[in-house]
Amino acid sequence: MIQPASLLDHARRLAGAGKGRPPEVDLRRGVSAAYYAVFHEITDRAAHHLIGAADAASQNAIRRTWTH
């Protein structure tokens, strides 16, 4: 499963910690990474809520049915 925390870390790196404004492409990619972090967190929680007692493969199958 994709780890939402890793996507958020990636978004933070793209936002830059140095001087000046990061390049536009990095800002856009950072927003995209943050969006996917939220999407994967929501689908993970929803799958646990729906079939929490099921094995990981079944939960992953449920997660893959949701689109964004």
C-alpha cells in the first residue's frame, strides 16, 4: 500500500526549505502528492471501516475500486 506519510514528506521536500520561491513545477507536484496522500488515507480508513477484519489483500482490492 502507498504510505500517505511518505507522500506528505515528498510534498514538503518539493515545497522547498531553501531561500526563495520553489519552481512552479515543484509546487504543482507538491500539491499533487499531498492530494494523493489524503486520497490514500481516506481509502485506507474506509476499507478498514467496511471490512476491517479481512486480510490485507481483500482490503487492497476494496481500495482499488474507488476512483478520484
